Amino acid sequence: MRQAEELDTRLAERLAELRVERGWSLDELARRAAISRSTLSRLERGEISPTAALLNKLCAVYERTMSRLLAEVESEPPQLVRAEAQQVWRDEESGFVRRSVSPPHPGLRGEVVEGILRPGADIVYDAPAVPGLEQHIWALDGTVEITANGHAHTLETGDCLRFRLWGASRFRCPGPDPVRYALLVVLP
């Protein structure tokens, strides 16, 4: 089994575990996350891979960052994270590639993520997984439009945007080239 398929399988199992731990039925989770019951069922059985937006909704319901959830399905990360050991997750539908450069680690509140959006990619998150989450977004290559807490910002190569996220957010790559950025996340 390929590494990505193994990660998707462990992710599906963990999402099912989180629902069961709370004593929720699929119907209850569907209501809380505003995701159809059939989609949740297929996701938990590993028949489909979640999109970034769907995974964000589930993270919000389970009060976890996406990185924290993905770290839960990985083995304990070492202090030194070699490039070849960094988990990469792809959402082909939205054009988003996410590399966990410095994954969550017990005792640490911060993490580093590399994001790549293809031209035209537009990802909207309804709410932060953890209200008040501190984010620093550094545009490494290209242009990205970020809306956070109702304020829109355009970042060019080298620009950095920092904020605490309380509301919806949006990441959009206007093109013509892909954008690559570093996202530094600090739990409140």
C-alpha cells in the first residue's frame, strides 16, 4: 500500500474513533459538521479521501487543528524531521498540497506547514478548528490572497501575515503561477 493510501486509511479509522469516543451517531456528527451522513460514512470506511474543507469542518467539530489530527494518525514524530519523513497530504479537487514540515509534538504549541496552491485554487474554511489559533503565513513563492476574520490581504513573495483566527478564512491563488507559503501555527 502506498504511503498516501496508508495515511488515508489511518485517518478514516481515527475519524471513526473520534465520533465513537463522543458517543455520536453518524446522524449527530452530520448535524454538527453540516456534512451529509453518506459522505461521513464513506469517509470513515475509507472509500473517499477528505477534501481540505471537509477535513476542516471535522477538525472544528472535534476541536483539533488539521495538523494535530494528522499527527494523531502518524507515529510519534522525532525531534529532527527529515525532509523525506515529512507527511504530505494532497487535495486534488481543490489544488492544495500540504506538507507537515514540523508536525505537532507533545509539549510544543507550534508547528510549521508548507502549503502549495495551484493557480485558481480557492479554499474556504467556515471556522477555525481551534478559536484564537495564532497563524503566521509567509509567502515563499508567488501570490496568495488570504481572508481572515473578515479582512482580505494579498501576499506577494516575502510578505508575512500574522493574526489570531476567530472566524472564517479563505486561501486563494490568483495565478498565473502556483503559490508556496509557510504557515506557522501556535495553539492558544
